Amino acid sequence: MGEAGFTIKDFKVERWIDTYEDDARYNLAETDAEPFTLEELLSLGDREKLLSDLLNLRITYNPTMGSPRLRDTIAARYARTTAANVLVTGGAVEANFLLANVLIDPGDTVIIQSPAYQALYSVAEARGAKIKHWQMRLEAGYQPDLAELAELIDGKTKAVIINIPHNPTGAVIGQADLETILGWAEAKGFWVICDEVYHDLDLEDGVIPTAARSLSEKAISIGSMSKSYGLSGLRLGWIAAPEDIVYRCWCWKDYTSISNSPLNDYLASFALANTGRIMARNIPMAKQNLVRLLDWYRQNEGSIESVVPRAGVLSFPRLRGLPVSTEEFCLGIYRERGVLLVPGECFDRPGHLRIGFGTAPAKFNQGLDLLSGYLQQVLRQR
């Protein structure tokens, strides 16, 4: 899609999910922890007081940068950060959009950890940036090769965009490697934009590094109430960055969402103040599903190559010997069994599948059983 002077690619994974999600019976494409109901969320606190507060909120414009309460709560997650370093956005996707428009100029080099969620680089590409892909390869366990990244950095590099933990692979850039990248940014003058929407969903203790914003003034952290929290319907994210970057993004936000809902702002403030309780619900579900998924991989190791996800709720295996494309495979299982998956074509990695394992275990198990049967059915067609 495009107009004269500005062309942006179709957002393949979002178009895919939006087309099929509502009618899927078993959603293995879901990228979030199991969504909360409002009743369940309010039960984590003084329900009657919370409900009274909500009923008395005026449904008017919220402060465009986010309420002071919410910005203070977010700022407390990072070192050397105050509310002045925080801008509340319409999900992480708006955060990415604002940053691309503020930081990137035609001719800049932008390096993206790949495969990647398309919002992290397509807006920069539409603005005229040269996109270089820092590839994460299944054969290497999806682990980053810093020597390869060093080769990609050039004199025009404006930003290196990373995703910790990583969508779609579940891999993690470790503390030492992150500090190395940030050191290069400080020495060479580029920005490190770190999408950290899965930062609270650790499957192994000590695997997820310190938030990038806490480690360097050349780092920008992006967070969200989706993914780890299971609160994607709040449509609320944030940028944590130096004050001048926050101010410039705020100026752009006046032309996009203007402000977030005061209802969502209130609920996000409450949820972030209760992160421990929310993760005590979400992480055990993800771990239980991961055990089942890894067992399923072992049972199908002749037809699937996989890497164990280290954090988050996503896995990105590769299928062997399919007589059809993975896009055709995903369409087939959706139409015949009601199971929704994301084909690797949405990440420019044909032959792969993105599987989400954050949902309720009973539903996840049923979907995986149907996937087993359909996979064997398709393989018999060879």
C-alpha cells in the first residue's frame, strides 16, 4: 500500500491473524499469555474499591503522555529513569511507529534482528532507510553472532533494533552480549532500540538480561501490557528513553492516537503494580505448555527441527518433508481442523511455523493433538 513519496509494505503477520483469528477454534498463533477477564484482573486487588474507582472515572481525554501515576510506575522499572523519560503509547506498535519517524531519515542504515516482527523495521524502511538483517539461524540455536552484527554496522548506522526475548524464536540475547552491543552504540553514536514486550515472561531464572534502558543512555526500551501480561485489549505500551527522544515522540503522538483511554491507563497502572501476581499466573501456564510442546517435538523429530525457547511464549520450528508450502499447510489445518498457526512466510522464512504456547493448557493440548493428526495426514501425501 502507498502514496506518492511514501510506500509501506503490508503487515503480513497482522493481516494473517486478523483474517483468520475470530473463527479459529484452537489458536496456536496467539502471542500473548492467556488473556485476563476484567473480573479475574480485579480479583488480584480490592475488587470493590477498584470497581468503584473505575465507575467514577470520567471518560474523557487522558494526559497525552500518560497519567503521572502510570508513568511513575513504568519509570520505576528502569535505572536512571523518571516519568520525564516515559511516553505511554497505543501499544508497542505505536511506540515503534513513533520512534521510526523521529529517529530515522532517508539513507540511514537500520539493522534488525531477524526474523522479526514487521513493525520493528517496515516503517523505517518506508522512510527510506537501508535495512540490514542480522540473522538468527535455527542451525545455531537462534543464538546471536556478534561478529556478524559487527560486520553489518557501517558509518550510516542510525539504529540497531533488537527484541529480548525474541519474537518469533524465543531466543534471548544474554547480558554480556547486550552490554557489548550497547558499548558499540556509545562508541559509534547509534541507537539501540530494544523491544522488551516479553521481558517479564522468563522460563529460566537469570536468562533475561537487565532492561536495555537501565544500562545505557543510547538504549531505548519498549514495553507493553500485551504479551507477558495477557492484557492486549488495553492497547497500551510505552517508550523509555532520553527526554529529548520522548519529547519528539510526544510531538508525533499528537498526530496519531493523541492519548490513551483513562480506563486503560488505570488498569495498566494497577496491573504493573501487581506484576508478581500476574506472572505467578502466566508463567506456570507457559511452562506447563512448553513441557508438552517439547514432548511433541520429540515425538515428531523426524519431521520437525526445533530449538527450545528460553523465554516468552513463542517457538519457531522448521518442518521437514512437507509436500506443500507452510502457508498451504496452515490454511489446510485451519479449514479442516479449526487450528490457527502462523506460517513462516509471514516472517520471510518459508518452511517454518510460529507456535504460541501461552494459552490455557487444556485448549493448547487439544490444538496440539489436532496438529499432530493433520501433520501426519499431510506427510502421507508425499
